[in-house]
Amino acid sequence: MGSNRTHVLIIGPQGSGKGTQAAVVAPQLGLVHVATGDLFRALMASDNELAREVRSYYDRGALVPDDLTVRVLVARLDELDRQQPDYRGVLLDGFPRNRAQAEALDRVLRERGDNLVAVIHLVVPREALIERLSGRLVCQQCGATYHRVFNPPRQEGICDRCGGPLIQRSDDTPEAIARRLDIYEEQTAPLLEYYRQRGLLVDIDGDRPIEEVSQSILAALVSRLGA
């Protein structure tokens, strides 16, 4: 039996603010924010067959295959069906990352009787992304994040929360960021075209204050969700 949920995707490069925006707009639209990175982290803390299968890839430092990622997502959708039978749909953040994953997601949603109604694409210039990402600082002790420009700690190099030392992650150097953005563009360009051809893609200028970006996303989604 179909559940007739309406789902939305949010896509954008690292540093575009996907997670921030998803957390802001999902509750206002009655959607559940589902970040695949969080799903994997939660799964790694549990002990079931799916968790063991995912862990076998993590432990080898290998990428989790697309079909397994889809199964993790389906398990979360099934869990939401049980826990919140009247939920509207999800705002999916971090998946799909390529055309093959998008086609797998389409199959799953069709089988469930669900609809994908929009794909929000956050557009941010490359220079702005590198500035955002290369300024990021992480507390070595508690994991709190800061930014040299946008969210500096009260005392340089010291975490406000726990007093631990702040470090720059090795993958947050400008060179490493540039490589990550190249990979993103390579994988995601065909994905954007796939959704654009279906009339689902909504380009949003993400190089503005958080509140302005949120308002643009909400305005774009209200009509598509029939709100």
C-alpha cells in the first residue's frame, strides 16, 4: 500500500549550507530532515545486520555501495512510517550524490507510492565555498565547530564550550577543499541535469544571509508541496 508522502531533496556543494537550511526549513514545512551522514553515524552506534554490513565497509575505509546506502535510507523511512504515521515527507540532505543513486531513489519512491516534488539546488560561487570551508575550526576535545570569520571563538584557538584546543581538519585546507569541490562537480552535474529535465530542480542563490536563503527556499516549496 502506498504511503503518498511528498519528499524534497536539497543538493549543494560542501559549504553551501545544506544542513543549516534543511534544519531551518524542514520543520516549517512539516517535513522530517533526514541527513544521510547522520543516519550512518547513528547506525554505527547500533548493532543489527544493516549496521554490521555498513561497518564492514567503514572498517576497510571503503565507500558504502549505492544499494546499501538506499537500504539504510529505506530503513529510516520505514521507521518514520511506524513512529509518525501522519508525517508529510522528508527533506533529504546528502543523498543522492550521483545519477545512479538518483535512479535507485526513484525506484524506491515509486515502490512506496511516494512523490519527489522538488530538488532545491543551493548555488554558491567556488571562491565563497573555499572561504567558508577553509576558515572552519573544530574543537579537538568536544567536536564543536567555529569559523575564523563568521563564527570565531571568544578566545583565539580555544573552544568556548570546553576549553579544548581548536584545530583545522586536514581536509579543510584550500587544496583539499578544491579537490573535494572538483569531485562534487564531476558527480553532481549529471544529477542536476537529470532533475532539471524533469522540471524538479529549483536553483536558489545560497551566497546570501541564512535567513534570506531560507525565505527563498520556503517560497519555492510552499506551492510545490500544496501548502
